[in-house]
Amino acid sequence: MEKEEILKASRKENKNKDLAEMEVLYQAESHASRAGALACCLISILCSILAHTMLYSPWVIYFSMITTQWFIRFIKMKRKSDLALAILFLSLAVLSFVGFVQRLLEVRV
């Protein structure tokens, strides 16, 4: 194969993205996930200390985002461990949502 043919095939395989760019996007996603978890923890702790209640809404959003990330990884990579994590985070998202709805029903009464 010619050099140009190899480059063309590589671009097609990587959807015209540079490998360095893909690595930066991966690192950004990883740091964003950690920042989101930290923000959820801080919001929950503040709400617990100041209002003496558990705030579920940030966790519903966070676990939904993480569930999506792991499901996409499973679809692309076909690793069973990714599916297991996706199911775990999905169950946490559902439990958080149930807590959120219960809290809403308590306020309504």
C-alpha cells in the first residue's frame, strides 16, 4: 500500500479525527465525569447540612449521563464489563429518580 492509501484508510477508520484529538476528548470526558460527581456530592452535602434533606435531582442527571457513556462503550467495544457498569449506573439512576418522585409527592401533600 502507498502512504496516501494508508492515511486515507486510517482517516476513514477514525472518522477523520486525529488520534491526538480523540485522546484529548477521552481525557475531557473523564475529567468532566469526575467534576460532575464532585458537584453532585457538594450539592448533596450542602443540602443535607443546610436543609436536612437528601437532594436526588443532581444524581438522576449524573447517573443518567454515566449510564449513557457506559452503554455506548458497550455498543462500540462489546465488553461485558461495560454492560455490567451500564446496568449498575442505570439502576442507580432509577433509584435516584424514585427518590426524586417520592420527594415531590411529599411536597405536594
